[in-house]
Amino acid sequence: MIGKNITAEIIGGAIEVHKALGPGLLESAYNECLAYELELRGLHIQREIALPIIYKEVIIDHGYRIDLLVEERNVVELKAVEKFTDVHTAQILTYMKLGKYDLGLLINFHEKLLKNGIKRFVF
């Protein structure tokens, strides 16, 4: 699939999950359901991808984990928070930089209308 089509499938899957569950659950519940929904749509999903930090010649496993990696290039970071903060934006941009991924979606399932809780990033 081409990047925009993958993004559309991810957003469509997130909307499907949000319609069924609504806001108010823990991030982990949305993570499970969205991963399942995206697999139903035929997308290759990896969960909790570890990202080490490479500083000069030292590799540091610092425990950073991408929520979902879709089709080996789309970072999906899920939240269930009141609103996005600059820290959330910095987090997904850092994951994209460390993993050399070019597309990212930050999705906040706490929103009443999910479309208000989606940010797309291109690196």
C-alpha cells in the first residue's frame, strides 16, 4: 500500500474502534483493539517495538517503545489523555527520528470526536 492509503486505513480503523468503544478506556485497551482491527484490514502490524538510543558508538536500551508500527514504516502512538501536549509531539517525532520512519500518527482516543484527536506527521 502507498503511504496515504495506509494512513487512511489506520485512521479508518481507529474510527471504527472509537465508534465501538467510545472514550474513557485505558490506552492499552485501544492498542489491543486497533491492532486487531488493522490486522483484519490486511495490514502488517508490529507492537511495542523497542527503540534503542545510539550515542556515538554506544547503544543504550532505554526502554522506548513504539505502540504500533504499521507496514514497517508508519509509527502509531496512542494516547487516552485530556489533550495532546508538546511532550506527545516530541515523543512521536523522536520515535520517527530514532527509527528512521517517515510517517507517524498520534491518536488520542479520549476525544469525543476522534477526528479532533488525530495528528499526522511526515519526517
